Amino acid sequence: MKRNKKIEVIIIGGSYAGLSAAMALGRSLRNVLVIDSGNPCNKHTPHSQNFLTQDGKTPEQISTLAKQQVEHYSTVSFLSDFAISGRKTSKGFEIKTETGKIFTTKKIIFATGVKDVMPDINGFSECWGKSVIHCPYCHGYEHKAVKTALIANGERAFHMTPLIHNLTNDLTILTNGEMDFDETQLKKFKKNNITVIEKEIQAIEHDNGSINKIVFDDGSKENYRAAYAAIPFEQHTTIPFDLGCEVTDQGHINVNFFEQTTVHGIYACGDNSSPMRSVSYAIATGNIAGAMVNKELCDEQF
């Protein structure tokens, strides 16, 4: 097993947040290792939207160019691997990878994203990120003014409904079971001509990820051109929590405004630590994490 004791910062995750952190650190002459397994959560999304100067480009185009630019900084290196464990040491941390490599570092940045947990609905995963979408800011403009479903229930559905209704007047809420709304919420829906359907969803009929119909358990079908869905997620790794980092009630890594976790020397950025899931937000938080890690190292060395 290889050991490398010269690394100052290990970034676990080499997508948008991780690359942004790496650039900030590379420009600060920090010796950085980016460990990435090449499995971004938006890999199925055909285009990235609502990102100034990059609007409409594919996620791969953005990440490829980003990596090329980060590679310009000679103190940043990359490893295609998967981090499987970590432990604290007297001088910082030790990270072990799937291929048996072991690296020691002073600081860690987790930019690991999250993994969406697909519901047991035939056709759902094939449409996810294409016509079954999660965010009106990321995808809403491209699906405006069409017959739209919102697959959600309770407070999450009520939170999303006004945002989606702003983009289309033809919206139906599909609770996929018994609804969980109070009288005030139901009055709001009625006022805005929004129907609530409590039937369980059996399948989504589609053409190469483009939704046609939603099929219910009673055999009935409804035509839709787009559907929003609020689905659960999992963290890609438990290493932050194994090292003592706190988790929020929503399942994110708990960080402050500087992307610091509750463990000194460990930072997190991007989707793993915030519900604001977008490429631009991941890049912004990655930049902050990189800058704050450099500041911490500078203060310790000064």
C-alpha cells in the first residue's frame, strides 16, 4: 500500500464543488490530492441551466473544462479511485481508498455530492433529470407552460407548488398515496385550480426519458409533459460521520457559512451539505471551502 505524507489537503469528490475548491487551493500553492470515482449525481441530465456563462451546456462539458483549468495548477493532482475509510492521526487525517492506497493529510474537503434514491415506479429512473425533474430553477424554464405533475406530499409539496405554478397554470399534485395537507393548504390549491390526486403511481410511460403518461395503480392514466419529484437521498460516503462530523435533520453534513464541519480540519461543500442543489451553488461553496482551508493553513503556519 502506498503512503504519501506530503499532501496538505485531500478533496474527496472531483465534480463541480471539488474542482472549485481545488482551483482555489491550487492558486494558493497548496499541495492537493483530488480523489474522484467519476460518478456525478447529474450524469443523466442532458443540460445544465441557470448558470451564468454556462447556461445550456452539458454537465460533462462544464466539468471537463473545469478539470482542464484546474490541471493548470501543478500542485493539484488527481486520483481516479474511491475513498472507503478515514481516521484521525496526530498530524491530521488518513484516507484509505478502494484500491488499497493510503494518504495522510492535514485537511479534508468532502465534495462527495449525494445519491438520489429512486422510488419503485417503472420508468422513473429513465426520466430522472430529463422530464422528471427536481428543481424549477434548474429545469423549470425548459418545461414552462405545459401540463405538469408534482410527485410529492406534505410540506415538501406545499413548498414547491407556488414555484412550479409560477411556470405553468396546468399543475396537478400526485401524492402517491393518502394526502398530507391541512385545510389552509387545500384552500390554497383550490384557489389556484390545482388538483390533488391520491392514487398510487405504478409507472411512467415515456420515449427515451421524455414523459408521456403517468399510470396509476387502478389502471388509469394521465398525460403529462413534465413532472417534478421530491425524492430522498443518501450520502455517497459515511467517512465524514465516521470521523465525527455532525449531520443535520435533513441528512446533510452540518457546516457553517465557511463550509466548516463540526470537526476541526474537515470541510464540506456542494450537495452533500446543502439542499440548494445546483452546479453554480456547488461551485460557489467549493470556492469558499478552498479559500477557508487555505486561510486555516496560513494561520497555522504563520
